[in-house]
Amino acid sequence: MQKKWWHSSVIYQIYPRSFQDSDGDGIGDIQGIIQRLSHLAELGIDAIWLSPVYRSPNDDNGYDISDYQAISPDFGTMDDMDMLIQKAKELGIRILMDLVVNHTSDEHAWFIESRKSKDNEYRDYYIWRDGKNNEAPNELTSIFSGSAWELDEQTNQYYLHLYSKKQPDLNWENPKVRNEIWQMMNFWLDKGIGGFRMDVIDLIGKVPDELITGNGPMLHTYLKEMHQKTFGKRDVLTVGETWGVTTDDAKLFSSPERDELSMVFQFEHIGLDEQPGKPKWDTKPLNFIALKQVFTKWQLALDGDGWNSLFWNNHDIPRIVSNWGDDSPQYRKVAAKMFATFLHFLKGTPYIYQGEEIGLTNTPIASIEEVNDIESINMYNERLQQGYSKKEILQAINKKGRDNARRPIPWDGSLNGGFTTGTPWLALNPNYKELNVKNDQEDDESVFNYYKTLIRLRKEHELIVWGEYKELLPNDPQLFVYERSYKGETWLVIINFYQEPTFYKDEDRKVDTIIISNYEDSSEKIDDLTLRAFESIVFKLK
Ligand code: NOJ
């Protein structure tokens, strides 16, 4: 496989509303990111995936775009954006833009035109259908609750919105739409960006009349066209968000000879605490053996053909240390480091979501008044009508709600964590006085320093990037154990996923040295090893 910069990179995701405010309006912005670039350079990351900063009415916090080539005044100006690209470049950091082209905002000029009349030249930029018997054209539902069809009274037709009704789906069958998108992508590529993260890209080939949304028949044709018309000849990273992808699909997206994407985000591990076929809110306990199976399946399936992305967190997913770990003061740090170790020695490109590098936790809420996220609010209203109790619904939001990941970053223990001098758009986690970047960095055993070391190790050891993966003890109910081997060297990764101590025995092999561990005094005795709460050790073997 031809080696690319992104094979050995670590990517850091910024959710700009919550990263750093520079002008006191309570909303993070681009100048705020520039102020904090030194934090990211110190961490050692190679690229930033920047969640949307485009002009947007913010129905879905920027994932509803009204102008792809303008910056939202909340975040600054195009000059600020150019400055960010330049300043980051000086530090060796590339910027990946968030490409949200399954849908636009209903306030995008194209949709404003489209809805005016059936013969408007922009009508076919979107998906319009007649109703059936005074109802929606079919039973497709929106991911944000309710029907995916909205009646527009001006023309008495329905338009499709797989997300909110302020996020009408673009009609990718229309070549004019595709050309507009290629032109817009090239506008950004010409600015020297490092690539794109592609929002729900597996939906663009949809056939709504046949109830097909994900993985539609034209999906890969469109992606090949995109590759050819935009980034194909440029040295960029492209990562597609693909919720329902199988390993075979992922190869179609990411095999280099197919000329589509660098890699995709697959969510099979994330869904393991959900019930198949039910909304994400209806959770079930995590099955650890299944978790290991999923990781191993992906590691093996994409080995040598395609490429994995590796992540626990993003702006849609609750904080992993709270959800599947332990965020009590006693265990939060070792648990956060355990998750980091688990992931960062696998084969693929790791993504760190802002705040993960200090082990930030979820923020439980007691009332819907505290919620900003449209997905949670819509679900709350829908389930209240269906007879669920408020308590049940709030429990589900605390477990799976997206605001958990969207709280502003606490930089220090001062008012509002140094995030803003104004009123934050979403309250910080009340634990910010203790749990913040400054405190973490001053701590000898900080999660930040641990991540820093993980990133440095990846730069120093090709084994982490290219080594062969092999799982040991797949049926162990508590340990995740795997080897990575490269050019005659083998590393052994042993993870105790739980708080209870456990044992590991390997009498055949000898340890050369400990590469990293989340306890200072981890033992080298793999012939009789006790692993304490969440203890995770990476050994180089003799
Ligand atoms: C996926 C994004 O990650 C999420 O935040 C957004 O709400 C939907 N796509 C719609 O754009």
C-alpha cells in the first residue's frame, strides 16, 4: 500500500462552538481556536477535523448550512478562517473541513428558490413529491423524530428531510447539484486544506421512493465522480461518516484502487449498547466479548485493503469514560487512559475528540430546560406524547444525549473555565473547577501527558502504524489482549476493561520492556501478572 501522511497521523476534532470563545459572546470561534493551537501542537496531533463553521441558522448547530462559502458570524470571518489554515500549517497541522452535503439548511439560497414554484430552476435541487391521500408520500422517518416528509404549502408538495425539517435533503441525482458541490469543494481545496470529513455521506445515493436511504445504488458512482472532480490528485485525507457500514462496504469506500475515500467512520462498536432495530435511546448493557469481536473483525477485514479510523468519541456520542468506564474521582484517570491504550495501539488512524485528551466526563441534567440538542428535544417531545415518563426520557438523554460531548472546554478553574468571559451558550460541566486543562497538565499523571506519549510513540514506531494485528484470549470476559508485530518485533497490549482486578499468564514469552502503562508501577511479570482496576500495559517482547 502506498504510504500517505494520514496513515501515521492522529486527528483531533474541534466542535467550534465549545472550544474557545475569543470575543465574549459565549460561543467559541475561530480566533479562539487560533489562541489554543499551541495546546494542540503540544499534544502532537497532525490535523484538525473542524466541525462546521459555515453560515447557518443553527437548527442543528451548524450541520444545517445556508452558505458553504461563507463563515458564520458567530465564528468569525473568512479572513479568520484563512488565518487559521495558515497558522495551523506553520505548526504542521492540517485542517479538515466538515463537508455536509446530504442536506442544506432550508435557508440556503437554493432551497429558498426551490420552494417558490414547481418550475423554479432550483426545484430539482431537492427531493419533492406529491402526498398520498393527504398524507406524506411514504413512511420514511427522520433521524430527528417524526416523518421525513414536510408539506410545503406554497406548492402543496412534500420535501424530504432525513434530519430536521430545516435540513432539506439535496437531490444528488441532479448533475447540477453535484457540479455545485464539486465547485464548492474545490474552493476549499484551493485554500490548502488537508481534506474533508464527510457528514452522513452514505445517504447521498438514497432512493426515497423505494425507502432506501443508506448505501443506495448510485452512492459509489457519486463518490468516484467526486474523487475525480475534486480531491483525486491532491494529497488529502477524506473520511466518510457511514453509520450502517459493513466491513465489505468499508473496503468499497477505502480501497485505494477504487478512487473513493481514505477511510470511513464505522459505528458498530458504538452501537453495542443499543438494541438492534430500535432507536439509540433504548440501550442495553455493553457485551464486552462482542466489543472485542467487533474490533477484531474490523482490524482483520481492512488489513492490507482499505483503512480503519479509530475513535470512541465525537460531538454526537457521550463521553466514553463515563459511558463504558468509570468517571468517579478514584478511577476516572486510569479509565480514560485505559480507553486511550485500547484504541491507540490498533491499526488505523485515531481521532481524539476535544476534551478526550484530559478525560472529560458526561454532564447529567435534571430537566429538559438544560438541553440544547435538537435530537434530544425532539425525542423528548415525541416520547412524552407516547406516554413515557419524564424520568425515563431524561435518563435516556443522560446516557445517550449529544450535549454530553458538547459542553464548553474547561481550560482552567476560573469563571466558566476560561472558555468565555460572557455567558456560555451551553453550561459547562459543573466539575470544571477541578477537571480542566490546566489542572490536568499540572498533574504528573495527567491524561493529557498520556495522550501526548501515545502520539509520540506512533511517530517513533512504525510497528504501531503498520504492524500485523492478532487477538489473544478472545473469550476472556474482562481482558482485551492483542499483539502487534512488525519486522521481527512484537508488542503485547493487555487491557483490563473493568474495575475488578484480574490475572494474565503467559509462560512462553519474555518481556523486553514496558512501552507504556497507566500505572506507574506496573509489573513486567507476564508469567503471572495481576492487573488492577482498568490497568493497561503495552509490553515489548523479547
Ligand atoms: C451527523 C453529524 O455528526 C450530526 O451532528 C448531524 O446532526 C447529522 N449528521 C446531520 O448533519
